Amino acid sequence: MTLIAMIPARMGSQRLPKKNLLEIAGAPLIVHAIRKCQASGLFDEVWVNSEHPDFGPIAEREGARFHRRPEALGDNNATSEQFVAEFLEHHDCSFLFQVHSIAPLLTVTDVKSFVERVQQDDCDALMSVVEENLECVFNGEPVNFTFASKTNSQDLIPVQRIVWAITAWRCATFLSAIRAGQCATYAGRVAFKPVSRMAGHVIKTEEDLDIARALWNVVHGT
Amino acid sequence: MTLIAMIPARMGSQRLPKKNLLEIAGAPLIVHAIRKCQASGLFDEVWVNSEHPDFGPIAEREGARFHRRPEALGDNNATSEQFVAEFLEHHDCSFLFQVHSIAPLLTVTDVKSFVERVQQDDCDALMSVVEENLECVFNGEPVNFTFASKTNSQDLIPVQRIVWAITAWRCATFLSAIRAGQCATYAGRVAFKPVSRMAGHVIKTEEDLDIARALWNVVHGT
């Protein structure tokens, strides 16, 4: 099995400009992501995937490779499905692992156990989820409980929130779906792997970054 | 309108023993909760509700009142509905606000805007929720998205997670439901008020406590 780690990095993030270059614990988010993938020792190749050439030297300095995606796949209307497909068309592998730099509290241990799950499980896609052991509501309607009785929260079936901190796709299944004009992200058998709440903390705003910085030592020790 | 704040405090919490007495930023969780309710300036009365007498002097020292619930309503099989009903049988009010001490990052500002929402809205129950702008799955099935297409997460309708950091019930509606043998927690018109992710952070484990301590300064400033 060939396993590739791919770290997406857009320069044009909207809410937090140049998000991937923001620093936490002395290094940019993108660098932490590269080092984490390398430290797991489980990937045949580690790639940074960006529309912007500035990420090339950063990737190379860290011993990772650089895939420059077309400019159009770096704007806000491009979906992850589009740039993942474009990457897979160029780099064949058994499984692609998309590791998000904006989840800096995902640890090397988390990455390892995620990869091991893919190696053991017969799935086409594996999604990282945070489990919510609380009552969840969608459009005003209960999801995992009923308005007819109050359950203690420990007795609820959790709702799983896909956090995209790390995602795996079987290359062949993904590309078949793309070529058939179907949704590739959820093609084939989809499985879900719980990660800790902190591993699933994703940076979208300035406040999220403050939270990640404050929690860094809780996760990684002082 | 008579508005009562009630802070539940069990001595026998299972996962974290004596949870309410754990300290954060120099004071026990229960004390922070009392002070927060008082600082809002919006409650006619602030009560601590416990099966254990040790909380009496703590409440009184902080200028709050103490309601001692029957022993049986303090064990792990008792539901919140049971002890809320028992409290309301003894203390009449227009609205009861249950404020959880285990959500220490809920601020005075959060409490105020929650109370104001109750004053403006014609609801029987108001629940604090954290909005999840990510794909949610329940029993392997999509809740707010479809496996047939990949949506950018900013286009998803959020799933709302009831965090119970603060909850309001119209006393009359709650007690009518109880007397009719129906579920009181969700009786009448239920509304949902979003709070920040940090305000909704609830302490159930040692790690949750570490997280709350690390985030204290992010919320309250240094």
C-alpha cells in the first residue's frame, strides 16, 4: 500500500488571511502539519498542495514535496473535492491522507491511530469526527433525543461532527467517482474515526487561533 | 416578572469528584457561578440547589440562598427534571434560570443576553446551544448534509448542540407538565439561543477542567 499525506494550503483564506503561515509554539501552522506527518513515520510521501508558489520553499526546507495546484482551485469557490481530484490525477497511491494544518492540536499519536484504522478497516473513506454526547437539534427538531422525555446525557447516542482534521480516501474509489461525475468525498464505504475534542479544534477565526495557542500546552505538555 | 437563578450543585459527581468545589482562577466553580448571576443584576434571587449541606455556608458567604433538595434527588439516577420540579414547588417565579457551575467560561455578558432573550421572546423554555457549522452524522447517516455532494462548510445549516450552560423555564408551563405526568424540560414552545463555543464548554472530566483553566484568560482577559 502506498500512503500519501497531503496538506492543503491556500494563501487566500478569507476570514484569517494567510492562515497557514500563522505561528503557534514557534512555528507556522503549515510547518507543524508537515513535521507531524513525517514524525508518524507511516507515509511514503508528504506533500503540500497550494495554488501559491511561496509554499514551495517552505515545504522543501522541511523535506516535504510541493504540488502546485492550478490558480482556479485556490479560490473560495473551489471545493476540496476538486483539488483532491486534481492532486490524485498526478500522484497515484493506495490511500490519500488529507491532513489539515488548521487543526494544530491533532497529535502524531492521533495521526498514527488514524492511519492504522485505515490499514485495518475495509473502508473507502475515513473521516475524523468529534463525538457530541449532548442533545443535538437540527432545524428545531431533535436529532439524538426526543422532546417527550429528558434523558441523562451519558445515555444519549452521540452525534458525530466531521471535523476534517484528517481524512483518508482510497484513491481508486475517489477517482472512479470523479470520472463518473459523482460525489467522490463520500464514495464507497464511509467510516468515522473519533478524535479528541482538541484534535478536532479547527482554526477559522482569530479566536480559534487564541484557543489553539492556549490549549497547546494542555495537549503537548509544557 | 420574577426571575430566579438556580445553580445546581451535587457533591457526588461521578467522573470528577466534588466537581463544584474545584478551583479555577482562584475560586471554586460554584462561587464563580454565584458571582456571575449576581453581577448580571437581573435576578430577583440567586439560589444554590444541593443535596449536601456543605454548600449552604458557601452560598450564604456569597450572599446567595441555599435550597437543600432531598438526598434522593442528588444521586446519579435523578434527572435534572426531578430536582428542578422539586425546587419550583417551593419557590414560585415567572422564569427559572438554571446556571451550571461546570460552564465557567459562560460570562456575565452571556447571562445578560440570555435573560434579555427570555424577556423579549414568547417562549416557555430557552436552551443555550453551540452551533456546529460542520457536517454532522447520526448513526452513520448525514444530518445537515448529503452523501450525494460535498458542500463547503460555510454553506451548511448548523446543527445546534444543547450545552445546558444556562437554561430558562417558564415556571407555570414546567409545573403544569410535571403535574400532567409529561416531560417538562421541553414543554410548550422551546427556543434555542446560540452561545460561543467557549461559553458552552462544560466540565465533565479532568481534561475538560485543564481546558477551562487554559482558556480562562482567552475569555476573561489577563
